[in-house]
Amino acid sequence: MTGPEARPPPLAEQVLERGHEMRTTLARAAAMLPLRPDGQAAETFMELPPARILRYPAANAGRAMAPVLIIYSMINRPYLLDLQPRRSVIRHLTQAGADVYVLDWGEPAALDRDLDMEECIGEFVRTAVSAIRAAHEGSRLNVAGICQGGTMAVCHAALHPESVQSLANFAGPVDFHTPDNTLWRLTRDLDPELLAHSPGNLPSAALNAVFVGLKPLRLLDQRYFAMPELCRDDDALADFLRMERWMYDSPNQPAAAVRTFIRDFYQRNALYKGELRIQGRSVDLRAITMPLFNAYARDDHLIPAAAAQALERRAGSNSIHSQPFPGGHLGLFVSARAHREVYPRYLEWLHSHGSRAAAMAAR
């Protein structure tokens, strides 16, 4: 086809059209607000100020699986796992017959500035596990850790293997000195002890600026420049808005927790080297002998795949399932592909290794 009608519109017309689509999208977005997560209602099982344990009851009264405890990262809010029904990690688990508990670290008050990683792992996680087990006749738990929470779950499983039926690590770093670890390069020359003199907690805005700064062009290109394409799809726009709310709805961080995480994990790499001690006890990854599900994203710019894969070399388990995901960090939790490929595989694995009968028999 030839002639004027075959040529693409001039650049000016394309820009005007793009601008019109952006205005339409922003108007639709404004009409939708305030937009909240469209997940399941949770019960507060236990208060552990500033943290709390949320409970999502099993949809299946038969409760085929032992309870699942999800240890979430302190850096973000756990509702990422239940933003909407179509891509909900929690819904996958409750529909499969598991009572799901989530350790939500909450919003630290000023008096929590001295809460360090040793107390978070040695007291908060241990208390959560003990309380949930008591509510389920002493059953071992299926423990799943998310990102930084994965590191904490690994530490607990190594310290208290008798309480864990199965362990799942979703993008939780174990080796913090892999060559492609940008956060290690950023923190290795810091003096974390300066945070000991901080008058309060570390503002969430400071951490968000660091994370956005790791790949600012990718963030702009993939999220905001593509917004006009959402102008005709209200479901996609709603998903975008929920995700935006979550990304910037971060809690402040206890200064001591940030200080000790940087010092002991990023700078010393003490967990991977076998030099980490929690409340006087050595964290020996060889003690992780329970079945292990290890999921990681190949294109993760926050937690390199190698940082999470390292657990497979250090753990003492002879039953390890490695689950690579061809995507980025957040894609592992919210993308359609992850919910087609990763979580059905995790559920299949749980039915084999995390059944209620097996967990009760192993008390």
C-alpha cells in the first residue's frame, strides 16, 4: 500500500495522542481512588508489638496441609502476597487446605529503635512459631520466607529444625557477597555503627530512594511511560494502582535492625560463612535437614539468583527442590507467569512434604 495514508502519523501527532491517552488514564485512576488491596480478610492471631501475626483460615475444612507460616521482609508490607484474587499467594495456600499465618513486622515506634536482627530472629520469629504450633497441637510448621524474611526463616530453621516440617525460601539471600550483588557494593564501605547514634528509626523514604535508585530508568520506562496503555483496561489499571500503593507504603525501619543486618549479613557475610551467632548459638546451615523449596528470580536486581541459590550448597537437606523463575524480583510474587508456574509447583511440593499427617507424626 502506498500514498499518504500508508505513512505513520507525524511525530507531533503521536505525541499528542500519547498525551491524550495519559490524561485519560490519569482521570480513570483518580476516579478509582482510594483503591485498597482486594485480598482475603485476615484475623489478628497474636500481637507482638510492633509486629503482629495475621491468620488466614483454610478454605478447605479438611486442612490437608500443616499450617504455613510466612515470614515477610521487614522492609515492605506483606499485603503484596494478597493484592487481588487472581494473583494471591495466600489464596493459593488457603484454597489448598492450609491455615496461613503471616508475620507482619508492623510500624516500629520510637522506642523500637533498638530492636536488632538478633532479637527479631531469636525472639519474634521463635515466639511466633511456638504460638502457632501450640494452636495446632504441637504440629511442625511449613515455614516460608519472603526476601529478607527468607534469610530470617533460614536462620530459624537452622536454629530450631525440630519446629519446621518444610522450609521454602522465596528470593531470600544467603550468600551476600556474590559478584552481582549491588546492595553489597553499596553497603560494604558504610559504617553501620553510625546508626547506633540515630535519634530514631530509619525513614522508609530513605530506603525507597535507594531501591528506586538501583534501576531508575527501568522503573520509569516499564511503569510510568507505559501508563497510557492502561487507559482502556480498568482491571490492569487497578492492578497498577494497587502495586503503586504497595511500593511506597513502606514502614520505617528500626535503626538497630538495619545496622545489624548491614554489618552481620552484607558486610561480614556471616550466615554463609558459618560465623553468625544468634543469642549465643551458632547458625549452622547444615542443620537444615527438612525438605527445602528454594525459589529465586533469574533477573532479580535486588537479590541476585546466586545469592539465594547458595542455600542449596550449604543446607544439609537431601530433599531440595530448586525453582528458578525467568523474571525479576517482584515478578516472582505478582506476575501472571509466577502464578501459573511457581506457586502450583510449590503447592504440589507441599502436598508431598508438608502434609498435616507428616507434621503431626514428627512432633
